[in-house]
Amino acid sequence: MSLRDRLKETRAKASDGFRGGKLMSSIFRPGSPFRKGYVDSPRNRSYVVMNNVLYHLHPVKVKRHGVRLSYTLCLGGLSFFLFIVLTITGIWLMFYFRPTELAYVDIQNLQTTIAFGSLVRNMHRWGAHLMVLVVFLHMSRVFYHGAYKAPREFNWVIGVILLLLTLLLSFTGYLLPWDQLAIWAVTVGGNMAGYVPVVGAQVKFGLFAGLEATTATLLRFYVLHVLFFPFIIVIFMAVHFWRVRKDGGISGPL
Amino acid sequence: MVDIPEHLLQRSAEARAKALGISVEQAMAEMKGQSDPTIISKEPEVKVIDETPAPAAETPAPAAETPAPAAETPAPAAETVTPVKEEHAAETTEKVAAVKIEEKAPVAKTPPPAKADAPDEVDFAPDVKVTQRLLTVVKAKPIQKPAKEPIDKVNTWPHLMLPEFVALMAMTAFLIFLSAILQAPLLEEANPNVTPNPAKAPWYFLGLQEMLSYWDPQIAGVMIPTVVGLILWMAFPYIDRNPETHPSKRKFAIMFYTFFLAGAGTLTIIGVLFRGPGWNWVYPWIDGIWFDDLLDWIHFE
Ligand code: HEM
């Protein structure tokens, strides 16, 4: 036996010992490919999903046409994934950001003195733009497939709410760098709220926490952006995904 | 045979007696193992079948000529059957023979049609008494009726989860690449006293901002976004009552959305690229781009 074969065998044994050990078996439930003795069988393929937290998202089996990339283009999944990326990068940004007069300086410092600060900020910002775009494309995909028709009418309603929440998240985040771009874009948007019939002035006052965009507005938008809207959108996403499954999985084929 | 109630035994004995043409007492005795079971040989029946056609074949000739001679047939028929029975199934002979005669008689009596119908009326097991009858015909089908045709499905793992994983990795790579080459804008610190000209909203609201320059803000800024953009759009599945999903059968809806996309896209592009100071029309290739958000900060490092 060559040295190489012997090394191979030793490694395989060690790997089996580790994967079959108490630690790994306690983490991964039966059927997981990470456990010892996983073989590719229809039964195990079912277990991978069934004995997994992912079972909350995915059924064990899906329609064959639905897994063709060209059907959904994975747009709904990517909307969700972008939301996850934005949550992770957003939490990271929160370590370096204070929603006060210091906001602008914090962003400057983040970009110049903190490792990967610029990259993470860029990812958060472009990711947000991308999410608006991807959600919009997802909506267009759904429309062109007529996937909003019975029994999926209500999931479309939830979808429109998700689009609205995505825009609101984007819009509230836009103010946070506290630069000229931020304050004036939000001023344009906030002024529009002033045109709401009858209660326009009150709505605008509530939005700005005053008559115009100030640091009070900044704090308000910050709380909405990092806490309130994410909380709400997660709830609606949960219902959205749940309905996709309850409505019989993905629509189609056409 | 220990625990079977007497009345049930009695009933099955009666049935057996009737079927075999024996007495009830005999049947009961047989069932209790006190007497040898009555055996009905199959052979006599075969013989009978073989022989029946013969008289039948003989009969037609006279039968066809005159009804009267046909009446004679029963006698030979009875003759042919009876000996056979005696030979092979002693116990049941008389009874079966009697039946035979009774049955054959009407057939033989039948005038001309008897000839034509003869093949159809051949009784292939004339001696077997039917002891069961047809109550109903139950069609073979599953107890649980599936609501629909089964759908062609595949395992989520790996057929869905792997492509999802690839899409997710590709998106991550794209986002990191974008963030590495495209610096997010950061202008001067916010200053409420200095109004930039033009002041533009984020790109996804620029179509609206563009509409705002045509119409009254109450209409373009409030009514259109909330009533059309939100309420009607949410209600859309309830408005579109056409159940078809194939594009060729919902041309209007497809056209409607495509026009919407084209309109929104045009307004947004105008808002992003073709509007400058004072919201006046500019040409980006002449006057430059008046949009700070996306474009001016490309740097390669
Ligand atoms: C945050 C935003 C959203 C997320 C994360 C999301 C996620 C998803 C996912 C993962 C699916 C599964 C199928 C697929 O990937 O296409 C889906 C389906 C669906 N979504 Fe969304 N979605 C969002 C917004 C929307 C919007 C804006 C609409 C429409 C106005 C919408 C309407 C629907 C409908 C009707 C389905 C069922 C489609 C089918 O069965 O083919 N969603 N969504």
C-alpha cells in the first residue's frame, strides 16, 4: 500500500469518526449529508429537507417545471437573499453609526478608517438598490405568468405590501448618511406627503418629526429603518412564503 | 366446527342441500364429518354437453318440418342423459335427470327458431345449479379517489436547493464586485439652508417626480401612487377575472403590463438623465448627468 493510499485511508477514517461522533450527530439530524453514512438515495433526499429547518421553507418535493431556472429566474428567492445580505451588512454598519449630528462623520470614518468599511457600506447601498430592482422584476415575472390568479390572489396582495415595505425600507435608509443627497431626496419625498388630502400637514409633520428634515427626522427614520420595517417585512415574508406552499407550490406550468 | 351457532349451520346445510340436490339431513351430516361428502363429478356434465348437441342436431330436421315430431324429442333426450347420470353420479342422478328433462322439453318444443338459435342456447354446464346470484357490479377503483392527476415532481434536494445555492453565490459575487468598483455617493454634509438644484428623489421615485412636473401634486403625488399604485394594484387579481394563464389567452393583460413597464421606464429614465436644474430638459451628452446617486463615483482600485 502506497503512502498516499494509507494517508487517504487515515483521512477517511478520521472523517468518519468525526462525522459519526457525538458532536456532529447532535448538530445534524438524521438524513443530513454532513452525518456519517449519508448515501444518495430518494429516502435520504427527502430527509435532507424534512429533518432540516429548511422544511419550514421548502417541501420535500417540488414541481419539475418549477425548478427550471427559466421559470422563476429565482427572483423571489433572490429578493429574500438580498434581504438577508442587507440585514447582515446593516447590522455591521450599526456598530459604527449614530443617528445624530455625528451621523455624517460616522459615515466618513467608516469609509476611511475602518477595515472593509467602504466595501460593506457599498454592499449595503447597492444591495438595497438591487433589492428594489429584483423585487420589481419578481413582480413582473409573477404578472407575466398570471401567477396571481386563483388561488394565489391573496399572495399577490401580500406581495404588493412587500414591495411597499421594500420601498419604505429603501427610502428611510436613504436619509441616514446625512449628506446633501440624503436630506434633499427625503425632503422631496416628505413634501409629497404634505399633499395628502385633509391630513397632509399632519402626515408630513409625523414623518419629519417637525416641519422639515432635522436630526429628529434622522432618529425617526433610523428606528423605522433598522427595527420597525424589517420587523414588519419579515412577518409579511413569512406569510408570503407560507402561502406559496399552501397555494399548491409554484404556479404553472403555463 | 365447534363454535358455529346451530342456526347458521342449519342455514348452510340447507344451501348445500339445495345446491347438491341432497337432503338437508345428509348435507348436515356431511358438514359435520359424519358422512362422506357428496362428490359431483365434472365428467357427466362434459358428456352431457357432448351429447346434447347430437340430439339437438338431430332434432332440427323434424322440428323444422313439423312441430308435432318435435314433441317427441324429450324422450330421447331424457334417455341419453339418464344413463350417463347413473353411471357417474349415483346420488344425484334422478334429480338431475329430471331437471334435464324439464329443461330440454321447452327447447325442443320451440318451433323453427330453435334451429336458428340453437348455438346460442347451448347450455355448457346444464347440470350445475347456480347457487349464487349477481347483486351488483362494483367497478374497480381506488377507495381514496385522488382529486387530480398526479403532478410530475422532483426532490427539492438537490434539484431545487443546488440551483438556489448557485444563484445565491452568483448574486453575492456580483454584489461584492459591484461594491468594489462602484463607490456609494457621499456628498457634503446635510445643510437645510443650501438647496441643491435639481433635488432628485431616489431613482425608483423619479418616475413619480417626473409626473409631478406635469400634474397637480394632489393627483400625481398622492392620488396616483395610493389609489392606482397601491389599492388598485393590490386588487388586481380580483379585477382580472380571466382564469387563463397562457400569454396567448390574456393578451390584454400582457399588453397592459408591458405598456405600464414602458411608461414607468420612460418616465424614470427621463427623470434620471434628462432633467437638470429647475427640472428643465437637458441632454446628458451635452449638459452632463444631473444625478448624484448612481453615476459620478466610479473609481477603479
Ligand atoms: C420582499 C419582497 C418579496 C420576496 C422576498 C418574495 C419572495 C417570493 C418567493 C421566494 C416566491 C417563490 C417563487 C419565486 O421565487 O418566484 C414568491 C412567489 C410569489 N410572489 Fe413574491 N416576493 C416578494 C415580493 C413580491 C411582490 C412585490 C409580489 C407581487 C406584487 C409578489 C407576488 C408573488 C406571488 C403571486 C408568488 C407566487 C408565484 C407563483 O406561484 O408562481 N411577491 N415570492
